[in-house]
Amino acid sequence: MFSSIELTAFNDKLIALQRDILQQQRANIESGATVELDQTSVGRLSRMDAMQGQAMAKANEARLKQKLLDIQQALEKMKTDDFGYCEVCDEPINLPRLQFDPSVKCCLNCAD
């Protein structure tokens, strides 16, 4: 379905995305740290703000883990010539959609 040049470009983009996500994960480690419960050292509102930040960091970490999994699956599909096909209807995914995010799993119709 794709030329070797296109596949190389997709592979390079997936590897770059993977590297960016791993860097984001390393940067987010501090945001997910346990919130101190001692009110003498941290005020109640500050602690609540920290807890909200911690919850957001955990949600972001889950999203990043899923994206890494999607990237890994896309890289595996490239090896078996399944790359670029919708997982739902098995039709080819639009080239612009893949160029934007080569880790997508579905065509636009099935993504709705």
C-alpha cells in the first residue's frame, strides 16, 4: 500500500513521537508525587490544589502510556504489512490522517 519511502517517513515519525512521550513521562514524574497531608507545612487550599495537580498528572500518565502502546502497535503493523488499515472496517486509512498521526487505529468513519 505504501512505498518504502513513505513507510520510512512514518517509522521515523513514530519513533520521534515515542521519544517525545518518554521525555514527557520523565518530566511528569515529579507532578505525580504523593501530596503531603501535614496541614502545618501546607495549607488546606494548597494541599487541595496539589491533589488536583496530582490527579491531572496521573490522568496524563495514563494517556501517555496508551499513546506509547498505540505507537508500538503501529510499528509492529509496519512489519506485517497491516499498517494503514482500519482495525474496525479493514479499509485503508486516509493518507493525511496517517501523516498527522501514524499511530491512529481507525479511519474517520469508524472513529466516529
